[in-house]
Amino acid sequence: MSLKKQKLEEQQKIQEEIQRIKLPKGKQCLGMVQQRVGGSRMIVKCLDGRTRNCRIPGRMKRRLWVREGDIVIVEPWELCGEEKGDILFKYRPTQVAWLKQRGHLKAFEDLEEF
């Protein structure tokens, strides 16, 4: 396979990834992981101004590896929704760049972690 074909295929994969970006719906909100607490739990600073103690649900524990500074979708719990929530999705770096370009991460622009 030639080098041009490989680059073209990589660009197509990136475009597909960007076109299928999942955005928060309903009560869900965007957040940034501040600290890992342990036991699949972490402290997440959400765009609605709250800091929540979030967990990764059991069905996603093996598939979703989250580090400090990652952008995630958080769904607040029905009970204690202001304090706790579930992490549903983690954005990749190209998706984070797309979100920044579209203005979805304006509250996090002052942070230099990206």
C-alpha cells in the first residue's frame, strides 16, 4: 500500500470519527475529570458549574479507561443528582478539538490542559 493511500485512509477515519460525535441529551452534561478517587470513581467538574463524584457503570468498566483531564459526558443521578453521576462516554482528542471549534467547551477554555 502506498503512503498516499495510508494517509487518505487515516483522514477518512478521522472524518468519520468527527461526524459521529455524541453530544449530551436531556439531563446529561459535559465534564472534565479532575481527580481519580479509586474504585472506578472520579471527581468531575461539569459545565453546569457543579463538581460531582462520578462512577463508571459496571457494563462499561472494562471498555472505558478514563484519566485526569479527559472530557466526558456525565448523567446526574435522579437522587443526589447535584453530587453524584455516571460517566457515559469519553471523547478522543480529535473529538475534543471539534467540540472546542464548535464552542461546546467555552467554560473550559481558560484551562490549558488541552
